[in-house]
Amino acid sequence: MPPSPRRLGPAEHGIRTEGVDANSVEVVGRLQEAGFHAYLVGGCVRDLLLGFAPKDFDVATDATPEEVKSVFRRARLVGRRFRIAHVRFGREIIEVSTFRKAESEGVELDSTGMIVSDNQFGSLEEDAWRRDFTINALYYDPIDGELLDYVGGLEDLRKRRIAFIGATSVRIAEDPVRALRALRFQAKLQFDICASISNALTDAAHRLQAVSSARLFEEFNKLFLLGYAHAAWQAISVTPLHRILFPCTPPQSEVVSLAMRNTDERIAADKPTTPGFLIAVLLWQDYSARLNALSSGHPPPVAAEIAAEQILAHQSTIIAIPRRFSLFAREVWTLQPRLVERQPRSIDRIYTHKRFRAAYDLLELRAKVDDALHEAFDWWTRYQADPASRDALIGALPIPTTPRNPRRRRRGKKPSAVVSSTAP
Ligand code: ATP
Ligand code: MG
């Protein structure tokens, strides 16, 4: 451990002050005026040094959360595991966290070595050592322009290397989500993870099973909804984490890979995205396999509900799926056969369904890997593009065949064996 931090002035580190968010500078400045130490820290400093626009600006300080609140009356104290202050500026929130001790000192661990509580305040130096990766532990004072490096983060940034502070195995045992974070930063920054992390991934995958599904849903969103989904999926799908986190999704699935790329393109174009669509895509292959298996013994709507129920229940024990997103996935799935069959009487109802667009997007991805779907996909593309030709398009559809299964005709009768319904 170096005796003192490496200190770099503005001319040496090259951070351009225009890239630094003015509200975060105000938070640091007012804390310093009140007699506290305060710095920008973590991802924002890393990204500023790399020349990226940071996603958010976090502040670290020796002021306790209550003291932060005394400086900023409007600050809200949040979090249980980490108590931090949120200082709001309109729609922007600056997170202010108090320096904490390194993990081994005063941190409560459970029997497997996982951190249970982490609210022991510490010094700036201790705060640096308790962070996950060297590149995430750089401190920048935007008032005097000085950058502090206690852990060799600048060297690893130069080498484009993701390395833990301290022993990899210990840091993963304390918090297995850090392994997933390593893969996330690998994808986001296009850095290499160091060999000790690659070697620890089997152990990490095993330990991830003890992490709450709610926390893994937060990580899911960070992995796949911040513009580097394709790279993140590629990184995860070749590791043992894949089988633990996505047991129902084939790692080589072309539809998933296309969907991830598509999500990145939508984010780059400022179009909306939703975890519901990704869940529908990730589980699609397993859903349709289950549906096929169930079809011989059940009428199609019942088979669809059982298949959806089974797979969503299974996946959500690992990664929580909030109800609105599981409903979204179900609706997108149940529209798939309807989009392909195109019963003339149902066309308008399908087209005005609130999940039509998402269902059409999934059909497009499926059609890219299955030629048999081209015709239906092209038909819907033309249907949307040209309202004047809609009647002709419907008129040209083949006459629907009479359902072979007599049970299908019992319309309106709800199956009693199934828990919840699909489309409203
Ligand atoms: P992003 O650009 O995605 O926001 P980030 O590095 O800012 O990346 P956050 O999840 O916002 O990531 O976390 C902020 C900082 O908090 C990190 O840079 C790191 O220093 C520290 N940190 C976050 N999660 C952990 C963890 N599980 N263990 C140790 N330190 C962590
Ligand atoms: Mg951040």
C-alpha cells in the first residue's frame, strides 16, 4: 500500500471542467465551505478520465448523512445497507455518501463471508480501499482540480484493465454481484478483466445464487438498458454466470443477440426501451418449447397460460420480474401466434392491442432467423405502412381453417386450473 496517494494536478490528469456537472460542483463546494472534505468519486471520475460523458456524478465526503442534511435542507436520507443523502436539483439527484471503512474493519459478514451491513464510517483512504475496482476508486476535487489515487486506479485505466482492490476471492465472497459488475465494466468500457477475475467466475456464479432477486433485477437493468447490452450479453453468455442467471436462455440464441443489438440502437437513438421486452425475448425460446410440449394435452390458451406461468415463476426466483414486466412478456407472447395466423376478424383487435408494437418487434427478430415467418412479418409491415391497402391485405388472406380441436370453440369459458390471465 503506498504511504500517501498519488496526486495529480489539472495539467497532468487532463479532466476538462466543462465535462463536470455544475450541480455536483455546487454540492462539493458547499460541503467544503461548511468545513468538510468532499470529492467526486467512482464512475464519474473514471468516465471523465476516459473522455466519456458520465451517467451520474457521485460525491464522497467525511460529513455524516445527517451533516449533509444540515448543509442541504432539501437532502433526503435513503438506503438501509448504505445510508446516503440524495440532493435533488430539479430532475437530477446527486448522491452523497459518507467515507466508509475497508471491508475487513467493522463490517458485518454472514457465515459465507457476504457483507450484511456496511455503515461504519471511515477516512478518505479507507473509503478508497473499500471500493470494488481500482478504476472506480479515484477521487477528484472539482474546486482545486486535484485528483487522488490511493489504489493504482490510474495505472489500470492506462492499461485498460479491470482489477479488484485487494484479493479477488475475498472481494467476491463479500459481494458476489461484484463479479457481474466486472463483466458490466468490461462491456461498457471495452476493458479486459484480469485473470484472477476470470478464474473466480465459477465460484462467483455459485455465490450469486444467494443474492436477492430484487438486487439482481437492478443489475439486469444496468447491464442491458444503458446502451451496451450486446457487449454485456456477449460477456456474460460465455461465463458460468450465464447458467445461474439465465438458465432458460440458450447462450448462443441469435434472437437474443439481435434483441440486445437492437436495444443498444434504440438507446443511441433516444427511443424508449423496457425490461419487459428483453424478458419476453430472453425467455421466448423456452416459452415456445414448453407451449409445444403442453399443446397436446391442453387447449391453446390454457397451454399458453401454463407455459408462461411456469417459465416466469422460474426465472423470477433468480432475477425478480416486477408484475408489469411479466404481464408485458405474456402479452407479447400470446400475440405471436395471432400475428402469424392473422384471423381476418381479429386483425383490428391485434393491431390496436397495446402490445402490438412490441409483439411486431419480436416477430421481426424471429423472422430474421426463421424464413417461415417472413411472409407474416412483411404482411404486418405493409399493413402498418399503408392504411389504404388494409382491406385488400385482409381480403387476400387465406380463408381461416375451422379449428380442429373442438374445445377451442368453448369461447368465454375460463380455465380453472390457471392462476392469472394474460391480456386484459
Ligand atoms: P456507472 O457508470 O455504471 O454508474 P459506477 O462505477 O458509477 O458505474 P455505481 O454502481 O454507480 O457504478 O457505483 C458507484 C461507485 O460505488 C463505484 O464506482 C464504486 O466505487 C462503488 N461501488 C458500487 N458498488 C460497489 C460494490 N458492490 N462494492 C464496492 N464498491 C462499490
Ligand atoms: Mg454511477
